[in-house]
Amino acid sequence: MGPFAGGGLPPDDVVVAALRAGDESMFAALLDTWSRGMLRAARSYVSTDDSAEEVVQDTWLAVIGAIDAFEGRSSVKTWIYRILVNTAKKRGLRESRTLPWSAFEPPAEPVQKEHGATPEGAVLASEARGLIGEALAGLPARQRIVITLRDVEGCTSEEVCEILEISAANQRVLLHRARATVRDRLEGYYQSVKRSE
């Protein structure tokens, strides 16, 4: 279960009251529940893990600064993610003006393939995860954030529409295209594995 399955957090009105009162334990609970997902979402817009971490930190600072103005028209989670997306978009735009295109390549992760010690299935699963990561990194930003929120973070389509301020039809199209691209990459990979056996 991802952080959107509730994660044991109290209802929104309790969360908001605690944050307004400066309750550090509530803030820590939100950090524990949502920060990992927020990092993944931020990474859809920016080129490095460090940038994503700064986006998440900036988002939490903005949340603390704006919690008194929160009107409850959306859930706390949706409101926080909307701040995150806007923060990440601004940073992504700034980076695209200053970074060379090579900075946007997906990071090469060292894959530990100890064929002697690792069962073949685990190696394939590890390679498939890397492939999915590469496929996600290669998607246009709007497709990447939609598939990250839906399939990685477990958001509902309604939550994604609210966070990104897009229509349900637009969300469906972006998700369909993103999933099709990832599926094609995986199918191509598994066919090449079968051919080499």
C-alpha cells in the first residue's frame, strides 16, 4: 500500500488544526507518509535527485507558510501535491534554461548482477525495474507525472485531475499514452530475452 492508502493519518481537519498549532509530531507523520512519493513526483519535473529533494523541502516550507490560508476546498494531500507540482515546474523551467541536455539523461544505476548468487528471476526483475525507470524518464513531463501519481503513488484519477488541474479526459489520454510506451519497452525487452535463450 502506498502513502495514498491513508497511511494511518487522522482526518484532514485534525491534520490542519495540528499544523496550524505547530505540532511537530503531526508534521513528522506527514513527512513520513508522503515525502517519498513527493520525491518521485518532483523527480518527474527536475533533472537530479538533489533538485527533487530541494523541491520537496521548498514545498514543505510553503505548506507551513500557507497552512493558515488553507480553505479545505480540496484534501490536504491534494493541496500539498499541487504546491509540489507548481514548485517542481518552476524549478524544472529554471533548470532547462541552465542545464545541458545531457543532464536530463536517466542516471545509470549500478545493477548488481551476481549471477552465481542471484536467481535468474531476480536478475530479470531487477533489469525490468531499471527498464521501467528508463521508460518513465524518457516520457514527456506531463505523461511522466500522471503515470507516477497514478501507478507509482496510487492516486485516484480524481486526485490527479485536481493536483494537476487537468480534465478527466486529458488525464486518461496522458495515462494511456504513458502506459503504452512503458508496455512497449517491456515487451521489446522480454522478446529479446526470449530470443537470446
